[in-house]
Amino acid sequence: MSRRIKLIVAYDGTGYCGWQVQPGKKTVEGELNKALSSLLHEDISVIGASRTDSGVHGLGNIAVFDTESRIPGEKFSYALNQRLPEDIVVRESLEVAADYHPRKCSSTKTYEYRIWNDTFPNPLNRRYATFVYTPLDVERMAAAAEYLEGEHDFTSFCSVATQVENKVRTVYSVEVIRDGKMITLRVKGSGFLYNMVRIIAGTLIKVGQGAMEPERIPEILAAMDRQKAGPTAPPEGLTLVSIVHENNEQCIVR
Amino acid sequence: MSRRIKLIVAYDGTGYCGWQVQPGKKTVEGELNKALSSLLHEDISVIGASRTDSGVHGLGNIAVFDTESRIPGEKFSYALNQRLPEDIVVRESLEVAADYHPRKCSSTKTYEYRIWNDTFPNPLNRRYATFVYTPLDVERMAAAAEYLEGEHDFTSFCSVATQVENKVRTVYSVEVIRDGKMITLRVKGSGFLYNMVRIIAGTLIKVGQGAMEPERIPEILAAMDRQKAGPTAPPEGLTLVSIVHENNEQCIVR
């Protein structure tokens, strides 16, 4: 009988063309499929919770797959980490209900966008943070961030390349945390549009630099026009930290 | 007239065979010499304060060189960062007294050794921290660390490959700091022997794992035998954080 297995996956996105399989490109999903197929001698294609972009990192993305194998759920992490490249790590594995689907369950997603705000870049964090030379005013950024919380139409904060019709999303919180020269934007929500966190980051950076007033955010939201928001901040600063499912029926895990 | 310029240099050591120039190898010193020689059209060989090992990182190493150029001291950092690879950054540059020598001045060197202590490695810090699976007891590690502070003959904590005769060094402090799953060993001293911080780290890890009692440290020091201490911990966990000169005559900077 086929069983469904859930993996919690961490990865350094620097060397990958994002999560989703693309012909001829190195992707996180592709590496997982390869490792699983070689381990199980089955043709495995995982379903991911979040298709992170090229260069974006993950600490808690989710992948599920079905298998005929009798390997205990919690053993997959160890077996897979032997076969995966060192920039992808399965942090946890477990057997779940057969109808569990990581994109169809209500969940809280947490992203962090890290900004190294100093005169010079720091070579020890250049792969995991975006370097911004101009001094950033975190009080202004926090004031702007507040306007983004709640349910809004985020058309202005979404790549025009998207095909999604409904652009209303709920952002639970946008925190702006300074620790020395590192500024972390921690964004929690039920779901995000294409490039949404990076456009939020790019806009808050402009506010922090003094190039935009915090009070402009409500106007930008109301305009429903991508041109009104700030630029899409670079991918290296972004990490998908965690995906926590609510306790809804479909997500009951064995 | 020739002028002496001091550089504060940060680097990700992952891709380098250490600081010191070696024929046919990629080194931090080699990249600095190349960038300076191309900028100044002179044949420049820098003098470094600390010859860090292959794979070891730097945030505050020092390099000095003499030049006929009239470029203001503080401008070198900007000009060099244009020519250096992105994993080496000159954080500061300034003109110093002609007899300033970074290895002949009394100074306090601070190293940090970072240990990621979790069930699984974290792909986002694997280049800058050493992964240790066994749970580490930081109280035990701190108790052992205390015995290392002060003036001692550190023969037991020195690679046998060294050519230095006098192995007496003064360690000002060894702090053991836990922040979640990251343990940082912060070691300050006036000078260190070859591999000394990595052998201290390897020994404290053994103590933290319960494989060695903290009270063994005085015996290990007294034995003056490299075999008695723990293994040399891997290079990726080690960063030379800073070198602060004392205010002695020779180190007076213009």
C-alpha cells in the first residue's frame, strides 16, 4: 500500500535556479526527486509547499511524496541526507495522512529578509543577506511595515508576471529587527504572491533610506499598480523560515 | 617619498588556501598583491598580521604595504574593493608611520570558533560554523575554558609542524556563548601558536560531549604533549575577528 511521506527541507539557494523543476536547470526539487528515486528505485516527483525563486533560501520548506517502500517515515531524513548535496538538508521526515497536501492546508508562512547595512559588504554573510550602503532608519521602516499588516489587495506588491487572479492576501505581521548592522524583516502571512516579500523588502528599504514616506504605503496599496511600490529586492536576502499548518481536517498527520 | 598604508581585511576563507602566498595556489595575500599591483602599477607584496590557515575566515586581519602613489590613505579601500573578488573586502585603509609593522606591535587578537550543535547540519551556516551532532554541555566547556586562561606553555595545544621555539603564550579569555543551537567560543590573547585555537576548540568539544573531564586541562597543559589534547577542529568554524594594537611607540599611526 502506498504511503505519503512529508519532508521538512532546508537549503542554501545560492547555487539553484529556485525550487521548481525546470528542464536542464539545477533546482532543489530536482535534487530531491533524484535522491528519492535513487533511494527507492521508484520514479518520485515531490510536491512542494512553496516554489521559492532562484537564489532564495529555505529553512523549513515542505515536500511530500508517495512511496511503496516500507522505510519508517522518520528514517527518510537520514537516508536522503546521505544522497543529497551538502547545500540541501532534510531536517525532518514523517509519514502523513494519504490526503495531506502542503499547498491545500491553511498555514502560516514565515519569511525573513536580511539586510547588511554597513559601509562595506561583509564577505561572511554576502550569500545570505543583501548589502545596503545607505544608512537605514528602522523606525521609519517599522512605521511603513504596520500599514502592510492585515487583509489587503497586494496587486502593487506582486510581480506583473503572475497569473493569479485574486491578489487579496492577509499579512499577519511585518517586524523590523535591528541587531547591530544586520536588519531582519520578518514577514508572516497565510500566503504570498509572486515576489511579494521581495517587493515589500525593496519598498521598506526605500522608506528606510528616506526616499519614500511611510504614509505612502496605504496609497500604494490602493493604487493596485506594481509601478507605485519600490523595486524587487535581490533574492539572496530572502529565506523561507517555516510553514506551520493550522489544525484543519485535511492536515491531520498520522 | 614612499608611504606605508594599512588595510583592515575581511574574507570568506572557503575558497582560499589560507592567507599566505603559495606558488600556484589561490590565497588571500596573493589576491591583495594582485589587486594592489594592478591599481598602482608597482610590484606590491603586503605584510600580513596573521597567516590564517586554509579555509579559515577573517573579519579584521591586517595587511600593510609601501607605495610611491599619492592616493589618500582612506581611498585605497574603495579602489581595491573594485578589483578584489567578492569574498575579500577591504573594510578600512589608512596611512601609518613608516616603521609600523603589524606583527611587531603588541596586540590583542580575537578569534571566534562557531559550532552548530543540532541533529542536522544547517545549509545556511555550513561554510562558517562546524557541525557537531552530539549535544554539547556548555557549562562543562566553560569550566574547561577557564583553565586555559592566563600565561601557559601551550605545547600541547600546538601543531607539531610548528618551528616556533617558545610556546609560552598568554590567553586573556576563553568565553563559551550559546545562542540557540549556535555555540561560539571567543578566544582573546596576545598571540597564538599554529592551530592553537582549533586545538582548543577540538578539546572543548570533547569536554562538551562528556568524553573528557574539564579538570583534565591542567594535566594536558603540564604534559607539553600534543597527543594529550583533543583533535584539531575543522577550519570552517574559525574566524579571526579583530587585532587591536596597544598604544606602544612603534604602533603610533599618523
